[in-house]
Amino acid sequence: MAAINEALLNNVLNGIANKKGVYSAVLCVEKGDNSFSWTGAAGVMQKDSRYFIASVTKLYVTSVVMRLIEEGRLQLDDPIERYLPEEYMKGLHVLKEVDYSQAITVKHLISNTSGLPDYFFHKQPDGSTFASKLLEGKDISMELEETVTYVKELTPKFPPGKNGKAAYSDTNYQLLGRIIEVITEKQIGDVFKEYLFDELQLEHTYAYKDTSDTAPVPFYYKSKELWVPNYMASITAEGGIVSTAEESMLFIKNFFKGQFFPEENIEHLKKWNLILPPPSLFFYGLGLEKLFTPRFISPFKPISEIVGFWGQTGSFAWYHPETDLYFTGTTNQINGAGHTAAMRGMLKIIKAAL
């Protein structure tokens, strides 16, 4: 760890912030034993800036699901029709005239193996997507009822649980959020607060619901600053949490240390499927992601698995068990440039620690 010093960390942070298209960044790095902690910020963001963690929210969903399993209130193999109304289930997954809707389980949702289309990136007849409209600045909400209606008009990608098949779909997590609400009889934001935020005494982390709340920093798409409060308030379970780098760090460390469910159950989440083809190459398990690190990146000191989650806004929360290093923060850029810069920065720090 001696090689990880202030100069290296500032160099990494500046490298991320100087990436074309990245206008601000915050990076937090800590050791699991609390012997080392560093947070830095660049651009318009400060160390304590609140930001939308986007799909890193799904890791918080995983925590809740695993706790509900521990409480005996949910099982991964439960069919989702047990919790969702008939009007949602009817014709939800029809592929080649076969209705697979009743075959979908909680496990299929949390592992992105349901085959349900992703409402966010699915191309419409005119070539547009919900994502493209959002990135144009059209602040459109997407409540679950709208998602279900829309998805039923789309063609599923494969039957639920087909061997070796996985496809990232925010639809899965909208449905999973509603299942959590049905079981707990509480809104998903209140569940997050009770099960996670309050337990960790997080003061600056919350589910975004008040569209007049301007505390989170706006994120960027290329050079365009986006402020879409109606959308962010409508997608709580798939990406609506607001947090800071240091409070995200507190969460992810407790996630992997067994605060929310037995630590040994982490291994059960590592049922990997390739979620994106080359050159992206990252894997999805049961509510957990893994980065692919080719041998040529560090030929003499191979980098073992890095597990955690990416967020669409350039947010991240990752853990490298071999060095016991944790990384949280954001590049606040949707177009992917920030993700690349953040990954290179994390790898540089990990290589210095090996």
C-alpha cells in the first residue's frame, strides 16, 4: 500500500477529470480494514457533492432482496405472478406465440435473465428510444404501469432462464421494486431508508422523489447538462438514489462485509453471465456485476475479479478483494467516456497496490 500515495491518487483523479467529455468527478478510495481512506474531487463537484448514483441503486435493491430472503419473506425461485397483479402479468412475456409470463421468477429479474425487453434502450419504429428522448432533454416520467404497457408491445429477447442468456433490462428492476413494495407494504424509497440508510446512519443519501429538489448535481450527456427530475423521481428501484462518494463507500463496504445479509452469501451472487459482448466485457450475476480485466492489462501481476456496479451517469461502486480496496464516486457523464476513465484509474491504483 506504500505505493498508493497522495500524488498517485491526485494523478488518477486528474486523469479522470481531464478525459474529454468529463466536466467533474469525485473519487473515494478506501481499504477494507479502514487503515486508508482518501476522497478527492475535480471540476464543479466537491468531495461532499450529492449525485444520482443511477444503476448503482440496483446494488441497494440486491441488499433488500437478500435481507427479505433471510427474513423468510421471499425466495429467488418465487414466480413473480405471486406478487404482481394479473393485469401486469397477462401477456408480459410472449415469444413466438408462447406465453412465458408465468415462468418468470424473482431470480430471473435480479439476474437479468428474464428475457424481458429493456424499455430504456429499445428502438421504436422511428429509430428513437426512450433513452434518446431523455438525452434530448425531454423530462419524461416512466412509472411501472407505463413500462408494463410499453414492454408488452415489444418482443422479448429469449425465454426466461435460457441457459447462457442474459440481457440488461431496467424493466426487470422496476418489477422487482414493486415486488418489494408488495411484500413490505411500503414504498420502495421508504424500504431503502428503513433497511439501509437509517441502519448505516446515512445523512445525505435518499431516494429522489421531490422534483423541486435541486441538491443533486446535474449530470451530462456529452457537452449537454441534463436535469430530468420527473424521470429520476419515477425510477426509484432501477436508479433513483442520491448519495455522496463517502456515503456510497460506507454502503458498499457494509454490503461486502455482511451487514445486510451473511457475508458468505456473496458467493451465491456470483452466477456470472456475459452481459455485454466485446469490447465492453462485463458480467452480471445475481444483482452484482464483475469487470473483465484481460491479462495484458497487468501481465506480471494479474488482476483478479473486481465486483460491484456501474451507473449510467458515470457513477460507480467497486471492490477488489485481492487488495481489499474499495472505489466509489462518479464522472457525472452518461456517454461512456467517464466509465472508461474511471476504470483506467481504478486499475492504475490496483496495480500500484499489488
